[in-house]
Amino acid sequence: MHRLLLLVVLAVTACSQATATRVDNRTFRIEGPSIAGGSDVPNRRLAERACPKGFRILDESRHKEDLDGVTTTWTIRCL
């Protein structure tokens, strides 16, 4: 039973990861997972890892996907 619970937690965690693509030297596009309520925490976490000295959000968009939740997409520039 404990192994099944651990497997479910790992699966949910893997699905809630944001992905980043490099646009140019200091600019990234971050696409967050579909989350109910449209939380941008996965985007912020990945932005802080990509830009440890800070970042500025250049563009932000939100898209509603079915009944699952809201996906946020950021374009950021590292400071």
C-alpha cells in the first residue's frame, strides 16, 4: 500500500513540472503545467533555477485547458 501511494505522489509531481526553452542568451520561455486555479509556482521555481541572480517577466499568458485547469506561459529575461 505504501509503495502505491509513493508511486502516485511521484507521478503527480512529474506532471506538475514546468519546461523551459532558451530563446536567446538570457531569455527563456517557460511553459507551466495545467493546474487548477492557474498557479504560477512551477514557473517561478524554474525561473529561479534558470536565473539565480533574478529575472524579469517580459510576457505572461494564461490558457484554460478543458476542465483540468489553467496553463501559464512566461517569457523571462535573466538579470
